[in-house]
Amino acid sequence: MWTVRRLLAASTRRAYSSRAYSSSSGNAPRATRPRGRLLAGAAAATTLAGATVVLSYPSSSTAHQLPPPDTLPTSSELWLPPSRGEMLGRLKTTRAEGTKAVADGSEAAPFDLLIVGGGATGAGCAVDAAARGLRVALVERSDFAAGTSSRSTKLVHGGVRYLEKAFLHLDYDQYKLVVEALHERSVFLKIAPFLTSEIPIIMPVYNLLALPYYWVGAKFYGWFAGKEALSPSFFMSPRLAVENFPALKADGLWGAIVYYDGAHNDSRMNLTLALSAAKLGATVANYVEVVELIKKTDAATGTERVCGAVVRDQLTGVTWPVYAKGVVNATGPFADGLRKLDGGEKKTANIIAPSSGVHIILPNYFSPR
């Protein structure tokens, strides 16, 4: 058994010389990747058949360094987003125009889309619609990313578990999902390097038979990314794994597989999307809640359709109508609440089935040294 361990360690010793983790004790080889302290441990059940996953977030990155001062824009060249008061003013000044359009039965409306919900989905819809030239209004009853969008694993990943499903169940759709997600990961890293980064993820292996399984899975995960792949995965010996992660259980440890994925600041990314939508001309306001949907009867079909909403400023309590050709429900797990404003509390059945995941936050002393 010890012979097998020594062979595995010897076969990968060359890789360690360039990728070994830095150690504060000074005994371990130093390298630039992966750096930083361990901040979070993801749910173990979500990755490669229950392997323990440890995430190490970089404390610094060249992508986060500021450019030279002489290349920074001057104050006159910077775009300053409108204040919340200005955004509310835009929503309120369209009231008369919208009321007249409804009264006349006209298809005209101050906004093409009213998006309800300022999370990642709502902000993304606002950016997409505003970039296409539509007149967009977005309202959020709390703050941007106050809900689910700030409670993610902070990963921008292709989904290792989906890759496992693709192989175990020969599911081509799962394979396509992984490839698409890996491409989107590269898009994040390119367009927002100040919010995203590459991070190492270590999977300790306590079953010798599982070692090739994890190694092959990590390699395929990198290969499926093609030219957009991050740093290649590699095997780490038991000695180095324990040396760099002292909190790992050493008994029965056969080694570890290290692979790379993307990470981002989810709430900052959400806010950046909202600001991007505003820069493209969208009217974006937080702490504005939809309390009622406005409907009008279609003259051709005799049916009612939504043409706006009555909103309330959560800070002042003032309410007013906002008219739009279409209303987008982007409220995430609270979608049924808005649906019931449309169909009625008793007539509308819930369609949201909440699910829960476990994100384990570990103290700093679990960090690699």
C-alpha cells in the first residue's frame, strides 16, 4: 500500500514544483497558485459523488490591480449613475402618459417592459432589454441582490455534478449544459475580471479506487472547456495535502485532486448589472414594491391583460402607477406572490417548489498555511 502511495507521489512530483501551495512555515515549496486563505467549504454532496470539497479564494490577483494613474479617466470622463430620486422621478413623470394611453385604449405606454425583481435575473433582463433599445423600468422591493442572488456559492462553474450525470446516465443534455456553463464562465472572466477570478478546489481522496475516478472526471471537466479552459487539474500527494491543509484527516488519505474553477462576487456582480442597465437608459429603482397589477380589457378578444403595476416607495409609503406594454416577473422564489396579484389569491396555485442547499462557512484556522 505504501508502495502505491510512493509511486503516485513520484509520478507527480514534477507538477508540484510549479504548483505547490505556499506555506507560512517556510518548509513547503512556494508558488503563485493557489493563494489565499480558505473562506468557504461547499456542500460535499454536490460534487463528484460526495467528495469533500475545499474552496480556497485568492487574497490577491493581478486582475484586481489598478491601472497606472496616467491611464485612469478624469472625473469629467466618468459616468455617474442617476440618483434614486432621479430614477423615482422618471417612474412618476410617466404616470399621466400611461393613464391617457389606457383610457384611450392605445397600445402606447411609457415603458416597453416593467421588470419586477432586482436580483441577478431581473438585472440581467434589464441589461438585455435596454441593450436592444427597449424602454425598461426595473423595481426591487428591497435592495439589489438582497435575496437569493447574494447567497450563492460564489462560484462561476460549469457544474462537475452535471458532468458526472452526463457520464453515468449517458445524458447528452447534461453534457451540453456543462459545455454551455463552461463557456459562460469564460465570458464572466473576460468581461468582469475585477469581480471574477480563478480558484483552486481540492478533493481529498480516502478511497484508492476513487482516485482514478476523480482524476479522470477533473481532466474531462478541463477538456470540455476547450480553449477556454483554466489551469489544468493535478494530483497532490498525501504529504503535501496535509502539509498545506493541516485540518485534513491524515488517516487513510491517499492524496487529493486539485482542479480550477471560477469564482465571483455575486452581489457586486448583480449591482454591476443594474448599473449597466441604467447606463443603457433603463430606469432602475430599489425599495420600490409592486402592490397591485394594472389591467385593461383587450378590445379584440375581450380578455384582460396586464399593462402595468401600482408601486409603493418603501421609504416614504407613496404609491403611484407605472405603465408598460409587458411585465416581467423576476422575483425568484417569491414569484407566486406576484402571480397571485394577477390571478387572485384563491384561484392561483403555487408553482414554486423551494429547495435548499448547504453552504458551510469555515473559520480561518482551516485555511491552507
